[in-house]
Amino acid sequence: MQPMIVILAGGQGSRIGGGKPLRHLAGQALIERALNRAHSWSDDVRLALRASGQVGDIGAPVLIDDPDVWGPLAGLSSALAAARQSGRSHVMTIPCDMPFLPEDLWKRLSAAIGGELVAMAASGDQLHPVCALWSVRALDALPAYLAAGRRSLKGLAETVGMVVVDWPEQVFANINTPEELADAERRFRSEVEDVE
């Protein structure tokens, strides 16, 4: 069964001046790029947002971040609960600000997860906790994890058991600043020119 794909887009984006999901790369909003990629992997794609009006009417179901949880873990908490409720066994999270995600992300994570509860993407020695496939069973460990004062996606994955899947570093380049957005624009133009 395909996973529920949840695009994590609830952050403030303060380093880029706010409104990061709606920033444009090559004429298309980052959130639209993420939606297009997610729809290539699953028929159930949702956005995890801090507030419902954060990205306007983008034409995708919205999950509101758990208000009692901080950061990306808030989006994951809501995503796992929604997936369990809808009968999906897994959730794959991706961020709205990584426009060059590999086409084989879902395929490789799902092939690697085996008996673990999480398969997480990595490049070199860097983990990418927002790019991971989660069994909904990870939700059962969340209350105790939060009660212990812990808040990181990586920490939760290590707690429940994970496998790491490596890719080349450049596919996980993310956009947090105007300079990184300009770099991504140049990269996009360069890749288009190479194809032509």
C-alpha cells in the first residue's frame, strides 16, 4: 500500500523573510513543487501546517500541527494520527523546501525499512530527519518521548528503531535563505540547459 505523504510546511521561514512555502523557484511555488513530487508517490498527499491559512488555498488536504508539540515533530504527530485513522500503515514526510528530492525516495525507503519503524534518508554522514518513512506504530512511542522532554525527529527515530538510506548530498539541498533560493534558481536553470 502507498504511504500517506505529508509535506512539512509549518515553519516560520524567518531566515528567508517568512512565507517560505510560497516562495517561487523557476516560476513555481516551493509548496507546489513538493506537491507534484509527492503525488508521483502516493494518492494520499497532505500538508502539515501550523495554521490553516498559512499557504492559502493550495488544493490539498491540510493537517494542523499538534499545538502541544514543537517543530517538525508537531507535523509528524498529526500525520501519524491521520494515517492511522485512514488505515494507512506508513507516513512518508518530506519538507516543502527541498526542491531536488530524488525520484526514488519512496521506493528506496520502503525497500529498506524492513522490520524497523523508520527509514531515514541520509547523505554522507548527515541525516535528513524530515525525509523519512514512518510506520504508524511510531505514534505509540510519542507520548513517553514527549514526556521525557525530547523533541527531535532523529531522537524519536532512534528510540523506535530506524534504518538509514544514503544518497548523494546534492539531492537534499534545502532553501532557508534568499541566497540559497538564488543558488537553487541557478541550479535549476543549469539542469534545464543540460537536458536541452
